[in-house]
Amino acid sequence: MVEMPDNFILNWEGKELTVSQKTMVGRKVFEIIFPDDTPKLYIHLATIATGQRMWMSIPEGRQELAAAIGAEIIKYYRTLQAKANEQ
């Protein structure tokens, strides 16, 4: 299994986002720092009542952004896994 780096750069919509993993209240949270004056975003992958998993913003209110960037984090991780499997 490939470990996700604690810090990485994610290219999203022409911007380089700085992503850092944190632990808050026992859960893995990603801190997203934008290169412009967009406020920091904190997201985590939550399991909702139906059993589905979805990206949530902390605090709530930026769900669309959390879902879009969360999907990019998953793509980034899958790319790391694919590269590791090639070796």
C-alpha cells in the first residue's frame, strides 16, 4: 500500500494548491492552501448515514469545492499507486 505524502502540490483549475495532511479530533483532514486570496479549505472524507463516502468541508458550507478538490486528491493518490505498481 502506498502512503500519501504529508505535503504535496495539487494542480487544479490552473492553480497550484498546497495540500497538507493533518489530524483533527482523530480524523485525517486535508488543509488546502490556495495561491491567491481564497481562504484555506479543510476537507475530510466522511461516511454519511447511507454508508456512502463523500468529501466534506470543515466547517460546512464549501461542499462543492470540497468535492471537487477531494476528487483530485483521490486521482493524485491513484497515480501514486499506479507508479508504485510499475516498479
